[in-house]
Amino acid sequence: MKKFYVSTAIIYVNALPHVGHAYELIATDTIARYKRMTGYDVFFLTGTDENSLNAERKARSLGLPTQEYVDSMVDTIKETWHKLNISYDEFIRTTEERHKRACQEFFTRAYNKGDVYPGTYEGWYCVSCEAFYRPEELVDECCPVHRKKPEWLTEKNYFFALSRYQDRLLQHIEAHPEFIQPETRRNEVLSFIRSGLQDFSISRSSMRWGIPVPIDPSQVLYVWFDALINYVSGIDWLTAPAKFQRYWPADIHIVGKDITRFHCIYWPAMLMAADLPLPRQVFGHGFVYLKGERMSKSLGTGVDPGAVVDEFGADSLRYYLLREVPFGRDGDFTWEGFVQRHNSDLANDLGNLLNRTVSMVNRYFGGSVPAPDSAEPRPALDAELIAQIEATFATVETSMNSLAFSDALVAIWEFVSRANKYVEESAPWVLAKTDRQRLATALYNLVEALRLIAYAVYPFIPGTAEKMADQLGITLDIGKDWHDTHVWGGYKPGTAVISKPVPLFPKKELTD
Ligand SMILES: [Zn+2]
């Protein structure tokens, strides 16, 4: 079985996750589920970045020990991911022992190579980003992300000799077009490298909360030389070498566009210094804006994903974000658009198709799905339906290979519309009086279409796929015999559907 290792960025613990975070987790979960469904041995890693100044400050402001504070935040974050049906295989916390050991080993390897040296750093520093900014990167003298005034910091610490890796990085990126996606991110990174790489500071003397530098315990490792290493500590680089061998290098790191650069420059250079292979791809996705404004708690425009799920269910949010925002670009979250997608695409198009089909099987065949007429050739109407679902799976495959979730969903919903049209065209209520055999075939075809739709939507809206299967009287075989399960004709005639169909998505009205 081929392996597939996919990761999200690890998130800070000083604030609750917002829809922007949820977006990244949902997208990565969709990739992981699609790969599992199509026969890969998937490892999906997510986690939390806990060794930050922000966490320490927030804990202090609440009068809590830092560890106690981060533990409680991790519980809340995991709860939110659980609500969203995020199927991660491992949750790495940067306060774990295995992570500390991995970071210290990275430092030691780089130090022994002469790639780490002591120096003095000074510059504009945004506490929220935990990053230094060059003066030309500031907007109105403020951090471009947080719009707050940065602090001027000077201190003695350790540097990583990034400049030494400039040529090797350029060569690698030029030789591997798939390494950075989408194309716009790749071009940004290339021009950044060509403008000249500067060594960067990897430790702090001013912080106590963090991972001690092995050769100088008065310092702790700083941000990127800690956080990035989660991608190897999370698959037990030093603690389970066989597991590491199995999954490393990562197939895709999914990250926000604001941190793509660190993943495409710092991280590969660090891996080169540690003599480890590079990830196959870094994908920098765009941001989700709430009516044009970035959704972030610090800007006060956050939408709590947990609250959205309580009201609408996880799949409405998953569907909306994946359908509405082409992955890689920025997009808007609007409540009007969200409710509209919920009602029209989910409740009407998909929900009604299931509901009316199951109802008709009950009405005309006592709830037992009839066998179709096997006479060849098939009527044109049936042949067209079957050809379209085959084409849909092909489009889904192509789209998923380039992480074009939106394109995949458009194709699936075109098929859902086609199936709804099939109901009108075959008119089972007329056939019930005129042609029982044709009625049996038409209803079998609709049930089979729904079975295949359940597989097609599974990676995107897994809870709904399971509910559909339930009402159709089947279970989805995820990860087993993909080539057999997604071809036409898999539904066994004689299977009983649920006697009273349950709406998949109760309709909602926009209230405020
Ligand atoms: Zn900032």
C-alpha cells in the first residue's frame, strides 16, 4: 500500500481556533479522506505550537501556570476539530518530550556542521507573529498582518546560516516545480531567495518558556527552529525510526500563504543541515475573509467554527468553505452565501434527491430496492446517467490531484442535478401505473446513483455520506477495494432502505 503523509500547520494556543484555522483543517482532512478512500496508507498530522511568547503572556495575564493554560487550550482545540470531523492520525504538541529531543538534535546537527553560530540580533519584532520584520515589510510602520506597532529588539543569540543554502534551495525549487504550489507562491519564494537570503536567529535569551539550546541552557530555541520540526517529531523521528522511514518525506505540507516562505526556505534548509530528505510539496492556501476582512480573533471579526457547527452541522461549513473558496486563493465568508449553499445545494439538491428516492422505493416496492432490467442496450437516459457518474469520478480525481476541491464539488453537484433531472424524465409516478419493470430499473438507477454520490462526497462531507449510506441500507467501505466500490452496479437488489427517510439538511433561515 502506498503511503501518503499530509500535515497542517500547528496552531498557536493563545486564542481559540477561528474559521480560518478550521478552513485549513477541513481542507487537509478532505485530502486525507480522499487518499484513504482511494487506497493509500495515510498519515495526517496536526497539532499545536505551544512554546510561544504569546502563550506565556496569556497564561500570565490569566494568573495560570503556562503548562496548565496550554493544556486547557489544547483540550478546547481538539474538541473543535472533533466537532468538524477532522480525522487526524496524530496530534503533536511542541511541549512533548519527543519534540524537544527532535529540536535539540536538529540544533546539534546544524551546530556540528558549522551552520549555527552566536551573534547579535536587532530589529522590528511583532509579538503576535513572533517574527522580525525588515523595515520595508512594515505597513505604516506596523506589522502587515496584525496592524500593530512592532517592538525594537536587540539581543545575543544563535543564528542559522541560511545564506549558505541559497544556491541549493534555488536549484531544488527550479528542478522541482511541484515543490511549491500554487504557482503564485512559487514565484514569490523564488524572487525572495534571489533577492538574497539572510541568516536568521534561532534562539532567545529573553524567554524562559521553551526548549533549551543544548550547548547553552540560558537560551531557548526560537519559533521556526522549534515549530517546523513538528513535522518530523510528530512521526516519531527519534522515537520510532521505522515509522519515520515509512512516512517521511511528507507528501504535502498544507500551510497558510503568510507562512509559506518559512516552509519553503527555512524548513528545507534546516532539513539539508540535518541531512534529512525534503518534503515533496508545500501548498500555500489563501485566507478566508469575513466580508472582506481577515477572520482573526485579534481583529475581532472571528466566526466561531464550533458555534456554526452547533447550528448547521459540520458538513454545511465544510461544504461551503471547500466549494466557495478555490484552494490557494482568498475568499469571503458571508452568512448569506453560507445559508444559501446550505439550503440550495445541500437541503434541496442533495437532500431531496435522497428523500424522494427512498420514499419511492418504500411506496412502490415496500422498501426493498428492486433489480434493474439487465437487457442491453440500456435506454439512452440510463446510459447517459451512468456515463456522467463515471466522468464525475474522473473529474474528481484530476481535481483532487491539484487540490481543486471546488472543481470536484462542482462536478459532483452537476451529477446530483443530473440525477434530479432523471427523476423528472423517468417519472416513476407515471411508470407505477404503466410499466413496473421500467419503474424498477429507474428506481434502482437512482439508488445506485445515490450510493456513488455518497462515495464521491465522502472526503468533503463525511458525516453526510455516512447518513446517506445508512438510509440506503449500506455501509461505505472506505479504504477497501476502491476500484470495485466506485463502479456502477455495486448496489445489491433486495437491500432494504430506511422505512422513513430523514432530511439530511433541515432548511435554515438567516436570522440576526
Ligand atoms: Zn504580526
